[in-house]
Amino acid sequence: MSVTAAFELARTAHTGQVDKVGEPYVGHPLRVALSVVGDELRQVGALHDVVEDTTLTLADLSARGFSDAVVAGVDAMTKRPGETLRASMARVSADPLARVVKLADVADNASPVRLARLPTEEQRKELALKYTATCTLLGADVMAVIGTVPAEPAVALSRELPERLLGTGFRVVDHLRGEWVRVVGDDAVLAVVGTTEDARLFVDDTPTPWTSLAGAFRGLWAAVRPDEPLPEHLRG
Ligand SMILES: [Mn+2]
């Protein structure tokens, strides 16, 4: 089956759907497809959202002649109802086509141009957190994936974090525009916190709203050291 056939099927399947900024949805899978190289990768790229977001099924793709590898790639990219981001990315990681397409998917969704067009800062922040978590779970560097995010000075939070994390087993891996900080612990629990005014903790993809940075640290500690009291330097 050809790349053109995948493009045509994606066009038909996504007809009438619009993306978060109101443009025809199909632009997204086609951009993703064009950003990867190789026939099977391009087919998975074009079709990566059809099973999740349209009435097409994996059986339909097989019946139309797409290869087992392409159908498996689309299957891996298809989120199951109620599934955590961690579980979904474990499946994506295990499929060679899906992992490459997923990173291209994140790069397209998280491009600064697209994020800037979202209506609210809250939406931008939630999505940036999600994409950062996705990259971490895929073992990829979000900064390298997004690529075009300009380096800006870290805000107070990311300067103060490394010191506050001493002794917790967590370390700051990087930050995105100084607003979202990626923190990774030895036991692979993932945490991301926001600004000092609006700190959030993500363990896997479960967001936990906190009213303060101190609250986020309490939550972080409780998640990974449930039996130990909160150290002095994480209080207040
Ligand atoms: Mn997508």
C-alpha cells in the first residue's frame, strides 16, 4: 500500500474535524507524515489518529491492504480508554514505527507556533506539561524534540529547585521556557512542577493541583517516600 493511499484515507477519515485552533484536523497527521522518512513511517504518520478519532478500525486498515507493521504502528499509537500516559508510552516505545511517529506527533503539537495560538495560557501550560512527560517516558529530550524553543533565562523556581531537591533522589533534568521544570527520580517516578504561584505535580500523567510550591514538594515526597517525614528543607 502506498503513502498516497494513506494520505487519501486520512483525508477522508478526518473530513469535517478541526484541531484545537480550528483548522482542518487532517493537516496535523499529514505534517507528521511528511516530517518522517520512509514509506511505512509515513503511512503510520498519516493514519496515526484515525482509529482513535474516527470510525475506522484496525481491521479496516488491514482490509485496505496496509501492512501488518503499519497496522501495528497505528494500533500502538491508539490510546486505550482510561489508559495512563505511562502505559500508553510503554506500548509506543515497544513499536519501532510508533515511537518515531510519536516524537514527530509531539513535535508538531508542541511547536511554539501552534502553542502560541491556543486560546488560554492554561491550555498552553497543560499541553506543555503533557508533552514534556511524553518525551520523558519515551526517553527523549523534549528540548531536542521541539527543537525551536528559544533558550530563555530560568525563573526563580528552576534556580531554586536543584537546591531544594537535595537528598530527595530527584534531580532537575531541564526546563521549558523557564516555566515548566522536569524532575526525574531514581525510581523513575516523574514529576513536573510549574511556577511558584501555580505549582503542579505530575506523577505519570496524573496532574495534582497545588496552591503552593511547598504543597508540590509535600506531594512529591509523599509519592516517593510515603513512610518518611518531610525533610526540613522541603517545608515552607
Ligand atoms: Mn496526533
